[in-house]
Amino acid sequence: MFNSMWKNGRTGTAGLVLGISICLVSIISSVNALHADQAGLFDWHKQLIGAPTHVAFSNFSGKSVVNVATSKNVVASLALETGDIKWRHLLQPDEAVHGIIADTEAVLTISGIKPFFTRLWDGATGHLIWENAYAPSTAGAGRSSVVVHGEDFVTVSGGKAVTRINGRTGKPVWRWVVKASVVTCEAILTTSDRVISAGVERQSSADSLLITPIDIASGEAQEQTTVALGQKISGNVLSSEQSLYWLDTTGAVWAYSIGATAPVKVAVKGYDSISSIDDSVSGGLRVTLTDGNSAILKLNSLDGEIVNSFTPRYGSPRKLFVENSFELVVTADGAAHMVENDIIKWTRDESLAYATSSVFVELPERHGLSEDHDELDESVSQSKSLNPVSRFIRRVLSQSRNFSRNISVRLQSLLRKKPNDEDSLLVRDSIGVRKLALIGSSTGKLTALDTKSGKNVWSRYFGSSSTISDIFLVRQSVVKFPPIAVVVVNSGASTAAVKINALTGEILEEVIQSEGVSKVMQTNVEEPSSRLEILAFVNNNAQVTLYPNTTEAHQSFQSILDNFYLHVADPLGGDTIRGYYLQAPSADGIYGSKIVWSFQLPEGEKFAAFATRESPETVASLGRVLGNRQVLYKYLNPNMIAFATLKVTAESSSVFIYLFDTVTGSILYRAGHPAGGDLSTSFDKVSHRSAIQVLQCENWVVYTYFNHGPEAAGEELVTTSSDEEGDKDRRSRRRRKEATKERVPVPDAKGQEVVVLEVYEDAKPDKRIESTTFSSLVAKKPNVLTQAYTLGQTSSAIGVTSTIRGITTREVLFGLPSGVYGVSRRFLDPRRTLGNPTSDDKEEQLFPYKAGLDIMPREVASYNLEVLGTERIRSTPSSLESTSLILSYGLDLFCTRRMPSKTFDLLSESFSYSSLIATMIALLIGIVVARSFVARKKLREAWK
């Protein structure tokens, strides 16, 4: 069938400045260069595809494969025997796949909505052969599907348009559009000379089938037949041969044969969904369905006899795809199981493709792992039973054993050998890069991964209707105390706080919040006895409940109650943010609140992104030393947040950035970018892989957006900044007439733009707030420096490295289509010189300004790996000041180490330890020999 298709099938800078810049870039870019033999040594990569929604089994070059389309908009080919990925393609965020079919040569998919895309892929390599796009005037909300007719294809787009497509060229032969607005085409069948459209007219009491034959050659519709069903259809209508199948609202299975007068009931038992139909097997009809009892059922004949069933480990089944003896089962936790003859051949856990939150857990030292044993690995009762002398002897012996073992480990590391139990025990390594990454998903599954190897340590599933919205590490690993995490699990209208042992995944406690939770806040206050950080759960009425809700916790919280302010913002797409302060708790321990301020965005603006911020955040210096030895003091306001808003119309789009104080409700800084927006040129929504991201760190903010060019700029915008900037030009502008406005220029180019803001206490150096503590109530507005750059690729995520002391130069990380890319903060500096650098600029090591941020291959953290769909980038410090551990997730997971200032505190792998030891021994021998000669010389001189 596919054989015939297959066979036919801004200006540059001055020369001197440019030369200097290139030299500097060359020096800096060598920081993170990776040798070929280091690939995969300090990083790992998990390729994911998401949960399959459409499946087509086929055979390419003698190898059986299963071609899938997933809910993450991925088209992929998997090995049938192992589940390994042969090839895959990630489509656009708003381009869901509606159907997939395959044969021995190629794979065809239909995806998107306004336009609809039909694509033919090479089955063996995944290369695109041809593509057809159809953009209707109004996009239908119905089903899209595809069937084969000879060498051509017949597609349904949005339930409204039936199109015959030439299989050789991908061009449409004819198109028939459903005219009635209340009718949607749900399925199509083909004969030798006709295409039969099965439309559904949905009504309040009962639905009707509209059967319309279409001439296969001309595309002309023939006489239509209406079949009254006397029932409501639930879900989709499926077709097989010359019959249609569907579920009614009671879960019963119905069938209708083309030409019959009425449908017949196939099975009475209530089912959740119908997955596939096969009426060509011996013994009659085989229907694959799912029910509410977590079982997969196959039925034979009209009486609904159960042939067999399969119950997965996690979650109830959602879809089932059958091909001979193979069954691909998709479960609610996001996993795909390949079953052959009731035996699971392989499982792909795709829950990590739906990650919503993450947290890093520090592993404990080798000893002192639990509350039941002390640092000598003895129980508390055993330790108390010994006299002081015995305990001292045991301590000396234990430290001797530890010393000998450490020597052995060091020698093994010198010989490049790994200790036998290094991977089996969850213990901290010598440089602190081995941790646990707890990742929660929207499918309700929590997974713990080893950051050193990427292996799954443990996982917990909270139910098919649950989603994990956040994870908080309320206690790190300390002596005698294991790390504890609190997982916020949403299930319908209820929210639960689940306390777990972060090392084992054991559930220790589950507390259901009485009302809906809108926000969870960390308080930075501990409960004394358990050393758990107290969390504040804010409900929809801005009331606060503490977790843990104990007397000790409330007593500790009283110490910060008078200075505890909270703010609640509408979710993305909203326009209001409110500030509250807490009042005394009620008898049941619930803290009421009183609104202090409320801020609503200007008309038309909607929240598009809130700043991400790593916590805790280490600040190494309170100011920035200039080339003339003066200091600009950083504006380190703990109450400042940054967020971006989006204003869209039918023809224009604008992005606005806000720096906002959450205690006073005042705007510290606001700027607008006409023609800025998301990737979508329709300006209708912000996608999951949005081009608008905001990053906040110390006293600076970096944000990105997509510039759609001058034609999308719309009306003029006014830039609003802080009142006290010390800038003579700005003061003169404020003295102009009020009607005068400053037009914001729009670059005559389309592409991703990156803007950096640096916030200082004053525009004049050596001036700062005269106080040992910061207060938003008395602080004046800050001075903001800003500069914009262009990025050669679109960015879907933004993050920043973090180190244990905050001394190392930070690196801003972008999630690009080509992988994770790092840009040194020295390049994202608003004080980069616009002209020739002065002596002070050179002393400060400022680079000349260059608008473009060149993509340098050596700075791609993921080197040649295909890391797709990045939505979030997290970082955590290691024990080395030079090294930061990063984790990106979205579709794929990628973890690696970043050293923005090189490994200045770690010897290189090529360092010769043997030469060092030999040199030390030679020096020691030389000292001994020289000492004897000196002693003899002094003796001879004494006798003279």
C-alpha cells in the first residue's frame, strides 16, 4: 500500500571590539567543554514519549514495531520486543495527534487543529516524506481520524471536513464539509466506490446517526440516511469493516451495521471506555474495553462473554490496543505495558513526562542513618546500658574502622575502582553530587531518582484521580533523623498533606485539609522536637492552617506571626493579586486573615508567568564592586516577586514585566514590550512550553519572550520605572507635559529575546539603606538597570546554577529545542559597555555589548543528546563551590553537573597522583639527606 508513495515519495560591532569579544568568548566557552570519553560519565538522560493515545502495529525491514502517538504530542516508533525508542518527533504544544496508521514502509498521522496536519513518515528512520495542512475558517470541535483507501487516504478534520489525500504527493483530491452546525462526523468507512460518513446529531434527549455516502472519485455527497438511536452516545464512535460501535451513558456497548434500520446492544455491563473493535476474528465480535475495577476485558459474541482480563500494578487501565496476541495497556499512572499471552513483556513508565514539581534530598552520611541507632550503629537502649569507659573504647574502635575504610576508598578511587557497596547504599558521596530527586507528576505518582545514575530508587502512587501539585522537603538528613518530605496531593476538591520518609518512600502520615487549598508556603520555622519545617496551607478564604498542626508548631509560629504576610495571586490567565496579614488563631488552630491591599492588572493584561526562584538562596556579597572601587549595593528585598503579563488582541501582543512588593502591594518597576508574546501567532493562549519565562535570583531578574515584529506591536506603550533612578534624562522627561508619552521601540526582527534586570538600593555608588534589617514599609524604590539580548533559538524553560557559598559565577540555563544551554551571567550583564570600554570598565572586566547571544556548541550542557520538551530546570549545590547539579524535566529528564568557573577546587582527572606521591617521597628523602649533611657541616664548623 505504501510502496508506491515511498518510491515517489542587527549590524556587527567594530573590528577591534569584535576581536576582543571573540577572544573573551573563546576563553570563557572552554569552561564547560566536554571530552568525548566524558559523555554519559557525569550525566544521564531519560528519553520519554508520554502515555499513548493512538497505536498502530507494523513491521519495518523485518522488525516488529509499535507506532504510537501520545498525549504529550509525540509520534514515536517502539521496538515491539523491548519497548526501546527507534525514533520519535515532538510536535508543537497545541498540535495533538488525532490518529495514526502504519504499514510496512511508512507511518501516517493526522494532528493539530486549525490547521490540521496530515504527515507521512518513513517507518524505519522517522524522516518526513510529505506534509499536508488544512486550515478551515472555523475549527470543528469533533473527532479527527484517518483511513486508507488504496494508495490514498481519507481523513476527517475536527468532525467537519472529509478529505481524500493523494498518497504519492500529499495533496488533497477533494474535500467535503459537513454543513449542519449541530452535526459532527464521528467516523468514516470505505468501500470500493464510496466513502461513508457517519455523523452524529446530538440532541438533549437522544442522538441520531446521519449516514452520508460520498462518491470516492468526485467527492459528491449522495442521499443521506437518518437513524434514530433512542439514546445518548458517550464518547467516540468507532468503526470496523461496515459497522459502527459506541457506548451509551449507562456504559452499554451498541453496534450499528450500515444499511440496518436500528442499532443493537452488544453488551449490557457498564464500561468506562471502548478502545478498539475487531469483528473479523473467528468466533465473532471482539471488543476491548476498560471498566472501573482496574481490569481489561475482551468480549466474544453478543452476550458479552469475558475472554480474559489483565490488572496492572499501578492505576486503572485507560486504553487498550490489541494486535494478535499482543496487548498494549495504558494505565492511569502514565505507564504503558506490553502484554503477550497475559505475561508482561516490558513496561515504559511515562509518568515522569508529566512532572509538575521536584525537590532534591541530601543523602545522609554512612553512619547515623536512623532515629533508632546512634553514630556507632547501636540502639539507644544498648548505648545507655554501657559504662562510659566501654562507650569510649567502642567509639575509638569505630573511628579506627572508619579511618581504615576511608583509606581503602581513597586508594580505590586512585586506582579508578568503585567500592562494591557504593551504589547499593543510599549514602552521600565525597563531593556531594549524589542525591535523591523526588519528582511528582500530574498522574498522581511520586518517583525518587538517584541523581548519580538516574535509577529509580522507589515510587509511590496516590490514586487515579490524584495530582501532585508540590513537594516540600521539611527536614534534611541530620544525625539520627532521616529526611522528611511533605507531598501536596490534590484529589478532586480535597487536598492532602502526605508526610513520607524521603529515603524509603514510606508514608508516615496523611492529613486531609478541610477546605480547598490555594497555596502552600514555607515559613522557615521549625517544630522543636521533630525539627520539621512548618508549612502554611492557605485555603480559598485566605485562612491558614499549619502543618504539623501541633501545640509546639503553633508556639514556634507565634515568633513570626506579627511579621508574617502572605499574598495570593490568580492562576495564569487571571488578573488580580491580594495581600493579607494574619490574625490570632481560632480554637481549632486556624489563622484568620485581613486583606491589606489588592492589585488588579490594567485592562486586557493577564498573568503569563511567575518567577521561579531556587530556595534556599545563598548571597555571597551584598554589593557589586565597580572598577573605580566604589560599590553598588544590591537591593535584596525578600518580599519582592517578579511576574510577566500578556495583553493580546486579534492582531497584536504585548508583554509586561513587574517587580512587585508583596508587603505594601506597590509596583517597584514595570516595563512593556510591544510585539512580545508567546510562540503562537494567534495570541490566543499561553502554552505549556511557553516562550515567556521569568527567573529571579539575588538582586537580578532574567525573563524571555518571543518578539513577533513591528506588525504585531499594536498601540504605543509607556515604560514605567522606579521614581528615584538618579538619571538626568528621566527626570527631564518627567518634567514634560503629562500628555507626552515615550514610545517603546520594536526591533524589526522576529525571534526570542532575553532581558536582564539588575536592582540596586540606589543609583549612586556607596549609598545604601541605613539599617541592619530590611523593611518594605520604609524602604524607598530601587534603581533598576536593564539590557536586552536576542537568542538564536526559542526557549521553553529557564533556570540558574546554585552553589554552596554563592561565590562562583552563576550560569543562566535555557531549555532550547536543541537541549539545555548555559549562558554565563557575565554575558547577561546590563552594565556591558555600549562603546569603547574605559579603564574602569576594563578593571571591572565588563564585556562590550553585543545584541546577540551566540549559541556556542561547547556551552550546550546536553551536548549532542536530544533533550525534548524541557519545561523546568532545577539546580542544587554540591559540596564543591565550583560545581552545581542541574535537573531538567518536561518531556525528557536530563541531569548533569555544571562548573561555570571551572573546577578550581578539584583536581582534574588527568592529574598524576603517582607523580605527586613520588615527588613528595623524593622531597622527604632529600630533606633527610640534606639534614644530615647540614648537621655534619655545623659539627665541623664547631670544632674549628
